[in-house]
Amino acid sequence: MLCTKCKKEASIYIRRHNSAFCKDHFLEYILGQTERAIKKLKMFNKEANILVAVSGGKDSLALWDILISLGYKADGLHIDLGIGEYSEKSKEKTKKYAELNNLRLHVVSIKDLYGLGIKEIARKNHKAPCASCGIVKRYIMNLVSKELGYNVIATGHNLDDEAATLLGNILHWQIDYIKAQSPLLLEEDVGFVRKVKPFYRVSEYETSAYCLIKKIDYIIDECPMSTNAQSLVYKEALNLLENHSPGTKEHFYYGFLDKGKSYFEGEKKETILNNCKICNQPTTANICSYCRQMEKANLDPLKIKEFINTLRDLNR
Ligand code: Q46
Ligand code: ZN
Ligand code: ZN
């Protein structure tokens, strides 16, 4: 098979676009898709200070690498969730990448700060690990961005992730989640830093191919807590449809963004925000979900803020 662009031997075939690329033109393609997403949704510009949430997996490392290649100012944030060997390996891969490329990385370790990992914190709260993990990650990403002066948080969610989330939300008619699903979350008006997903036009296969070509060493194992995650089943179902009819995934997701989403939007409910009585961060309750969770586990919610303040002082 020959490269669609230069007619040299192709290394990658993108079935949904019926295009084949040599290595150089594949890199041009994936950088182009990412830049197109950023510009189309006006996610950020070259002046913005971007914080990339980096897990050590292929998507987040590829995203960091591409943002830097495109000339954006992007630092990394790794949250060590204290999930045994998986977290150790994730941290090691992330640190190695940052060191090799001379990039600034902030590491926040739950286990080092609290002596407990996310699984134990979830157990003490009678919650599923992923529910606790979501609260912790969201809180830390927001606090680090605010305290260290970042304008936007970028995550490595790709087309497969977004399409699977949408399928799950539709199957269960989670109207509020459907309304909120977007690669651009403008949360500034509710006291949170803007969140973006610049890979929403890039598939999982493409981020793996990118890491392979660029020799980026990433953690292949999935988080051990995700083995039963329903999203893997939705991904499989979508892959089946995609194999049968290439392009289904992107038609489904882009179609939702362009046409479907507006059917669900309706009137915007006004959100009444308070400052959390403990940590002073925005919340719709009196005490934010992070502080509530930490208190239930007999842990001091403010420890994280103190640690982030030391990071801020170190970065001055
Ligand atoms: S890291 Fe956390 Fe995921 Fe692991 S505990 Fe669940 S939410 S599966 S992206
Ligand atoms: Zn080519
Ligand atoms: Zn709080």
C-alpha cells in the first residue's frame, strides 16, 4: 500500500478515512487533526499556560508530545493514585518522558500525602474506586491549575473514549451527562478551570501508532480497577460496528456534537455556588465532595492544599 500523500511505501492505514500514510505523513496527519480540534473549538491559543494531565499511558504522553511539537506551552501533572505496581510504573514512565524531553512535571502522590491509596479511600467511603478517583483527580487538577497559574487543563481522551461515553450515556438516557458531554468544558463561570480534550478527533489506534513511531515509552497495562468498567464493553461494541462499517465512530460522535447535542440542551439551569466551608473551593453544597470524602476516611482534606502551595513556592 502506498502513502496517499507522497506515494512512498505506507506504514499506517486509517480505514475510516480510506487513507494510508508513510511515517512522516502520518505525523503530519495526527498533528493536523489535533490542531484542527484546538482551533475549531477555540480551546486555547499559543499564549495559554496549559496543564496536561499525564497518566503515563499512550494517550496522555502522545498529547503532551504533540502540544509541544505544535508550539504550545504545556507542563504536565501526574497524580499518583497509590494503586500498587500500576501506579509505580505509571509514575516512572511519566517522569522518564518529562526528563528526556526536559519538560516541567508536577507530581502529586495521594499515598505519600495520606498513607492510603485510592482503593482504601474508596473503601472507607463505601464507594466504587473509580467514583472516588474521579472526585480526587478533578479536585487536584483544578487546584493545581488555579494555584500554579494554568489557564486550561488538557486530557488525553480520544475519539474511542468519547464515543464510548456517549453510547453509555444514551443507553441509560443520562440526559444531564449527555447535555454536559463536550471536548470543551467552559467551567470558568462555575469556578473551575477550563477543560479540553484536543484528541477528540484522534483514535486510540492512532495514539498508539504515534507513540510507536516517536519511540515514546508508555505504560501498556490498564488500571487494575478498570477491568470491569462498562466503558470497555461499549468500546468493543463500537469496534464491532466500526469494523463492519468504517467511520461509524466518528459519524456517531461528530454527529452528536454538530447536530444531536442541541436537542438536549434546553434551558441552562442556574448553578448556585458556595465556597466549601473547609477548603474554600467552589461547590454546590456546603462542603465539597473532596473534603467530604477525605473526612469520611479520617484524613485531613487540607493536606493537599498545603502540598500544592509548596509546589507553587518551588516554582517561583
Ligand atoms: S484510574 Fe481511577 Fe481510572 Fe483506575 S481507579 Fe478508575 S478512574 S480506572 S481512568
Ligand atoms: Zn508520505
Ligand atoms: Zn472542600
